[in-house]
Amino acid sequence: MLLRKFFCGLLLLPALASAHHSQKHDGEGDVRGLRNVTVLIVRHAEKPDDGSGLTPRGEARAEAYATYFDPLRLDGETLQPQRLIATSDSKSSERPRLTLTPLAARLQLPLEQPFADKQVDKLVESLREQNQASVVLIAWHHGHINDLISAFGGDTNALLGRDKWPGDVYNWLVVLHFDDRGQLIPSSSHLVQEHLLPGD
């Protein structure tokens, strides 16, 4: 009899584990990962020939982002960023942080900088494991945005029409939509050309 109860208990373990997992990830305030999440990716704003900051035009773009993303309206959809993430500062560039600073002040959100340029896999892994926000905005360096898109499961060529983000482009926004399993939805992920400044 005891042996029978033991085996019955073993059979129930997977179901119990599944229920616990569902509660942990579906409860209010719990981890949602990338399930039903929208990730927005921008390049940092315009850079000068020398220095780690932004040009006057770059500063104007950063200021424009404060209203552009509060909230972002695309094709009848309203997207309000709940997390702001930028590449960590380096000796050569503080631009991703500076690009989102006015928006962070407006939204009263912390500006997170946990990872460096090349650590896109770690960033995506952290979002899959710890994210609670439904809309995440990321500012990165253009040379690694293709790797970031790939880490999310996207096709850079399909999204950008080329394999790299062009060095002279600052007015693009990548929109990535994820389904209820946290998988990228290619058909609803796309590139947006911003029209924030003259010449965009």
C-alpha cells in the first residue's frame, strides 16, 4: 500500500511542478519574461566626431524621445515603456544613457545599465528570466543592434532590409512583439522610421 502511494505521488509531481510554475509566472507582479511583451530598440542619438556625449541634434532627439515615447502610438496601438535599458557607459560613450535620460525623468523610471555592448545574450536572458514589464525600451550602439535582434530570435535582414544598422542612421525604431509563449512574432515585428527632427 505504501509503495502504491509512493508511485502515485511520483506521477503527480510533474503536474504539481507545472501548476507551481504557472502560478509563479502568471500572478500579479510576478515574472512574465517576454510573454506578451513588446520590446522597442533604438540606436543612441547623434554623436560628435570627438567625445563621449551627444551633438546638439542628438540632444534634441533625446528631448524629443521624452514625448515620443510617452506614450508611443503606432497603428492604433498605445505603448507605454515600463522599463528603460541602455548600454553601460564606457570611456568612449555615454550616449545610450544620455539618449534615454530625458524620457527617464519624464516617466520617473530608473535607467538600467546592467550590460555592455557585446553582452546582448545576457541582456535577453535576463529579460526572459526576470522581466515584469509589458513594454521595454532599449537604447544600444548600432554596431551590436543586429546581434541584439538575433538574440531575441529576430532576422535582422528581414527587419532592417540589410544585415547591419547603417552608421549614418539615427531615426529608426525596431518594434518586436512576443506571443504568450515568449516567442517573437515576425509578422507583427517591424521597423519604424521616426519623424522627430527636420531631415528625419
